[in-house]
Amino acid sequence: MFISPRFIQARLVCALLAVSLAITGSAIAQDLSASESIAATHTRSLTPAASQFDYVATNSNPLFPGGYTALHTYLDQQLLYPVQARSAGLEGTVRIRFRVQPTGQLTHIRVVTSGCKLLDDAALRVVNTMPPWFPAHYNGNAVLSAIELPIIFRIN
């Protein structure tokens, strides 16, 4: 029976990954690059002393006060469509990435995917004025987490 080198390599990678996960538990250190995308509800928790992102299983994800319904209401009320962008017919989705500190404060707020400068500024303004979130928790302790929030600008 012939076994291809690719099959052996794939099996070796799977075995190494299984050993790595067994050793580190559910924590997997990775670097967040600007090209990486995260679903809006998908969060990644960070250990406070980590210089790069350490992914750990959380018991609860960070949450806007009042939940997702309140977040949508907040965005509907606070998000101002820039007049220049509306008159120029500019639409798009701006993805904002930020960290939710164990205290609930939002830090490291930045644009990951740009709509245009006008839309980016409007999205950053609304995220910068958000109230503190409920932080993610792991084993009963509040932990640092990262979240990516898409903000969609559509002319109705």
C-alpha cells in the first residue's frame, strides 16, 4: 500500500496540533493581523499580561449593556450618517475592532475595514462614545477581550 508524503505530513500536523492543545489547554496564542476578520458576535479573550492575543475559552462574552437589541437601538440613535457621504451616495461597512477591558472600558479602538474616511470617522465617534460594556468572564474573573463590530451605512 502506498502512503503519500502529503498524507503523512497532514497526520503529523494533526498529531502536533492535538499535543499542542493538550499541553496548552484551550489557550492558543496568535497574532491579530489587520486582514483577519472576526464575526460581529465572535470575541477573543486576552490575558491581561499578554503582549499578544492569547485565545482562551470564556464563560461569557463581552456584552453591551442591555444586550444586542440595546446595541442596535444605541447605534440607530447615535450613529449620524455624514451629510457629505449621504449627498455623495457613499455606502459601506466599517469594521471597528476594540478591546473590552476587565473594567468594561473600551480601548484600542481602530478601523479594521474602511468604508471611506467620512464613514470611518462617524463609526469611530459612535464607538468612542459607547458606555462601558459588561466584560467577558473566565472562571468567574473578568478578562480582557477583543471584539470586531461591523457598522453598516446604507442610504434608505
